[in-house]
Amino acid sequence: MYEPVQIDMSNYPSILTPPSSSEDSPQTVFYNSPTACLPMLPQTSQAFDFDGVTHPPPPFLRIIEQPIDRFRFRYKSEMTGTHGSLCGQNSDRSRKQTYPTIELCNFYKRAVVRCSIYQYNTKEDQKPHPHRLIKKQGKGEVDDPHDAYVSPEDGYVYTFHSMGIIHTAKKNLVPELVKKKTQLKKEEVARLEGKMRELTQKEEIEIKGLAEAESKFINLNVVVLRFDAFYENNGILHPICPPVYSHTINNLKSALTGELKIVRMDHCTSPAKGGREVFILVERVTKKNIKIRLYELDDDDNILWEDYGRFSDLDVHHQYAIVFKTPPYRDPNIKSPVKVYIELERPSDRSRSEAKEFTYTPSSSVYKPGAKRARTSYDTSYDSSLPSDELPLPINNLCIDNTPGLLDDVQLEVTSDDLQQAMTNIDSEEFRRLFNEFGQDYSLVVDAPSQYPKKNAPKGGNKNRSMKSSKSNYQRADNSEDIVMAKQAVMELQNFIKTKPSDEKAISMLRHYLMTEDKTNALHVSIKQNKQADVIFLLKMVYVWKQYHLTNIYNDQCETALHIATCMHLEEIVSNLIVCKADASIGDSDMNTALHLAVITNAPTPIFEKLLSGDHVKKFIDNENNEGNTALNLAIENSNMRALKLLLIHGADINKQHKKNGYTPLRFAIEKQNLDLVRYILQHEKLNPMIEDFKDINPLQAAMKKDNSELIDLITEFMRKNNYVDVEIKNEIEEYSDEEIEEKYSVKLEQISTEDLHQMYAKVTNFTPECLEEISRILDESQTWQNLADLLDLGHLTRSGLCDSKNSPTKLLLKVAIETNGDSVLQIRDFLENLDETRAVEIIDNMVRTQFC
């Protein structure tokens, strides 16, 4: 049987590593001990003897499952309830969790394996960490080290589950280190002397000195797990092989090492020229160690372009918010929106957050009146034939009737054989009637009514009456010049048609009047003025000569004809614009499509039905405006149940996440606390209620936090019926314990050595008003100001009653100490440290750091 290799442990594990600068931050490619992957041979190992006899390979530990690299270090006061265990790096929320696991190799007796928490160090001899690695045991919890037996029955494999990391406050660092070092020293002594005993006073003093020295240079936001293997002899544990260390575990909530995360943005778009000011909420970051990266990928995920947001240290607010300006896109003259990505980047370890979608839009200089508005057409081909099943019901509005009183002698002759063929392909009884009514001399005749009724025309015979429309808030009026321009354009086109022009001339004339892209044209004005006959006449020309793109020209307010007709709730015109292939996917200056505008203006159902008809609706129904809202989002925001139902029936994405915060439509309805909307959305067959927002909160969890019993009952019943009983309802979406709030004052902008800190103090001559206010409040409450006065040799002030200020005795004392007594801020800080006023000391340290970092 293999006998364990005896290793000289006389210096193990009490050797101190030279203090490492806490400015060193671990890299993203986390440290892996060589022993975590490969067996380490003892120094005395002999695989072969000189006599040629082969010896068994030495035993070694192997890490099968590493721990996750980021984990929330919690405070003792937070350890009530369920907060999750330290899982393995291969854990997945959608499948079974894994946990740190090790295997003892090349050993064939019963053994003890141990897991404990240690400091991260790039050197060989790592030391115990003052944080506590707790493990649930029954109803209670036990501290590390955690020992367990392994044997052939379990394959010498052990999984350490149900563990958590408790953050030790700075004031308790030394006691925790002393406790851990004492236990290790006792085990070391027992191995050397063959029995357990208490430590001598000298040994205890040495341990305390080591603990005090180490406590000044410990990185409290990074730890590693250490795994040992022992064999037991007479109750004493002897090492079987060298220990192995896991990769680093970073405090998830630390600004220095925690996971970078974008929580929310107030804008998800920017003009291509850049310069848009964006407010972004993030998890903890440090102002000296954070960047905002924007980049574009090609179809193969290669970087096409990247740049960084512009901001200074002053734009990083309390570690949780950044105000930055977007960089210019590589092409400031883009004609259509471009999708890019935005992410946080930490230079110290090159860590990056999960990327979020961001959009560059054409700049105002490109979009301004006088420039062609960028748009994406969902139908780039203008087919000459149009089957009847693509025509809306009110197709007769595109045709002519023989209403008496109109200019019967105004006829349009088109001599093109191609147009004759196109007419044959139009399967419409109305168009056939129109064609036959005017005989076979013309290929097509289009009615062109005058702006003024003929003499002797019967009353009411004016075809140019206003159409009835639903009430809308759209009240933009054209100026008188535009109205005159529109009338003249229509009249000139009518007179031009009388000349029986060729197709080429007709198309040229039509484009002349309707294709001026920097101005409002006759079609825009006629729709705004609600002139039915003029609109129908113009649309007939567009339809007959297949100039469908003219319906998508912008006016001087970046609106198309379809935008205007939708806002004015002109159902028939909307219908006929769709027949003329008006592009419903085009956005206005705010990137609102006609569908967005229909929701915003609460358009009648027929308008929605026309906009949502056709095969192309899936290509634009989920389009986002400049605020990142889809039409479905706006329907929820406006509590428009009718629009919500129509959009979902026609395929709107029920699970689409908002670019600003990751909310889904269900989450928006829950935030709105509209029970009818929530109830309807919950019935959708494609709903995924578990999609998390940028803060890792899903809609069900968010609903359970609302102070609305009806909403909670509705969600609870839904969860019960759909087997979501195991959903963890987070009680702290973003809450911190009192200890952590206290600790925030010690979160450094950068890790600074004691020597550097003292140099900084030498340049500080007084307290800032904010700092003075905070520490005065603390010392007033604790009455420690009286002890501070004695240490400053100002006790006579308290005895004489001069410090009996009704407002704040501490504030008066500190002013006298600085301004009269000549005491320095550093002296006062050190006195407060001696008085165990940790909170006040940290506030002062933070004040000094912020002035130099």
C-alpha cells in the first residue's frame, strides 16, 4: 500500500508574503494555481529508484469544478433568508446547479479534504483571509475550514455546497485573522510535537503581530478557495500533498472587482454626429477606472468601428451613475439608423459588461428640412400588376363616378400599351367600369375635378368636400402660401392631363410637383386640408403611373402623407395610401412610424387594420422610435387595450426588451399597475414571464414588490397555475445592510498605500463642510467629542462649558482645534481611530481621497 509522502511543513503555512500593494487588481484572466490543473510533485519525489524499481506516482489534488468568479460578499446582518450558495462556474439557471468540487488522486486510504478561504496573491505563499467562508449545517452555520471525508466509495471526489462568504468589517479584520492563524498554528505544533496543546504567550503575540501587519494590505474584494488533503493519525491531521487554490472570486458588489452592469439608460439613440448627453445607471464603478465603449459589428461579428463616450471624473456620481456624451459615428452623414452596441469597460482588468443595443440615427443636419429623410422601404419593387386581394374595400375612392356638376369634359388620355396591359391585370369591377365608361379611345381616363364648381352646377355637387374623420389632436395647419401652392399644383396637373401627355412626360410632371423633398408638397397640404377630391386625384396619378415612392416624400416637418393621414384619422385616405404602397415602416423626426402615431392619437380601429394589413407588417410592427418604444410599449403606456389587442393579434413581440432598461411589455404593464392589461398579456401563448431586466429582476418578482394586493393576487394565481412556485422573490432589489452602508465610506476610488495617504493628509488643512457635518453628527450622538477634546488638550473647553453648543459641540471643538489650536486633520483623524470611531475615520479618509483621486 502507498504510504503518504512526508513533506517538511515546518514553515507551512505561517510564512508571510511581503505586503503587496493593494493597487494591484487581478486581471480578468483569473489567477490559477498550477496545482489546480497539474499535479505538483513533492521535492523528495522519486518516480524511479536507482535500482530500477518503479514507485507509484505521488498523490495530488485536482479541482474538478471551479467556483464562480463573482459572488456577493454579504454581511452577517444579511444572512437571514435565502441568498444563494457559492456555485460552480458551470452553473446555469436553466439547469442543475454545480458547486466547487475536488478530487484526490493517487491515494487509496480514507482521507480528509478541506476547503478554506484565503487571500489572493500572485506569489506562492497565500495567507488566510479574514472573511468567513460559512457552510450551512442543519439549522445553523459553521465557519471554515470545512473538512470532509473521502474514500474509494465516493471515488475520492467531494463537492462543497451550501457555502457563502461573509464580509468582515475592517474593525474585525485582526480578530478574525488571529482566530484563523491560531487554529493553523495549533495544527502545525501538533504535527511537530505529536500532540495538541495551547499556544504559548509568545506564540500568541507573534500571531497578533502578523495579523495586524497583514490587515493593512488585504484586498477585501478578492478571495480564493484553498483545498487541502490530510490523512489522520492519532487525531492529528497530516498533509498528503500540497494544497491547490481556485481562481479568484471577486466581490460582486465591489466597485473595484464587481461585475460591470448597465442598469438603465435615459437614451438609447444618438445622432450620428454624436454629442448626445446620456444618463446611465450602473452597478458600482470607480471614476478613475471606468470607460463607456460603443462599437459596431459586421455580419461575422468583426469590429467595424469603436469609440468611447466622453466624460470626466466629475460626471461619475456616487459610483452608480455616469453622464456622458456619445462619440460621433464613423459616418456622420448616414441616411438610415445604424445598430451598434454599448458596454462598460474597466481598464484595470479589461473586464466588460454585457453589451446593450444602441442606435445611431441620421443627424439633424441630414434630417433637417431640405434633406431627404432616411427610410427603409419594405417593398423596393413596384410591380405593375396589383391583384384584387391586395386592394382595400374602399377601392372605389380611387375611381371616378359620373356625379353631375363635375367637369365631365376633363379627361386624361394615356396611350401606352403597357398601361393598357396593366389595366387588364387590375381585377377590379370599379376600374373596369371606369375604363368602359369612357370608351375604347383611351387607355385610361382619370377624373380631375376643378377647385371651383362649374357655373350652373347643382348645389352639393362639389366633389372637393371635406371627408368625415374621427376626432384627433392633430391640428398642424399649413400656411396660406402652401395652400395656394397645393391648389395651383392640382390645377396645373389637371390641365396638363388634358393634353394627353406621353407616359414619360406625365411621370416627369408628377415628379416635378410631388418629389421636391425639401418642402411640403400638394399631397401633404391636400391631406391636411382634408380635400378628398384633390387627394384622390393625386393618388390616381401615382397609382396609374406606378410612382408609389412619391407617397413617402417628407414635408418640412419630416412627415409623410401616411403620417399626416393617420394623425388626422382619415380612414379612407389611409386605406388608399396603403393601396399606393405608402411605406408604413418609415419614421418621422422622432422615428415614430404611422403605427406609433395611431397609438399615440388613439386612431380608430379601421386605421389600425389598414396599417397592419399585408405581408410586410412583421418587418415594422416592432420598430422602435428614438425613445426605444415600440407601438406595443406605447399602447401599454397609454392604457390602450384596443391597440394592444390589435398589435398582439398581428404578431407584435410580447417578449421584446426595451433598450433602456430591459423591461418587457409585461413588466411595463406591471409598472403601470393596469390589471386589465396585465391579465390580457398573461394569457398570451408566447409570453415568457421570466425574462430579466438589466437589474436581473423578472416581471413576476417586480410584481410581488408592488403595494397592490389585487396585482399580487393576480400574479400569484398565474404562478400557481403555470408552476412558477419556485420563483425566488427577491426582497432586496437594491438594498444594502447598515454595515454595508457604513462600509461604503471605505470603498476607495483607488487602492492607496498608507504612505501615500499620509502625504495627501499633509496637503489638507481643513475639513470640507460636508465632512465636518457628518463627523460632527456622529460624535455628537456618541458623546465621544468629550474624549477627543481631552486628547487635543482642549478639555478645559468642556469643563468651562464653552463647548455646550446647542447646535453641535463637536463642530465648535473641531473649528477651535484647527483654527486656534493648530491641530492638523491627520492628528484629529488618528485620535478618532484611537477612540474606535471607525465611521468618522473612514469619512475623513474618503474626504482626503476624493480631493486627490
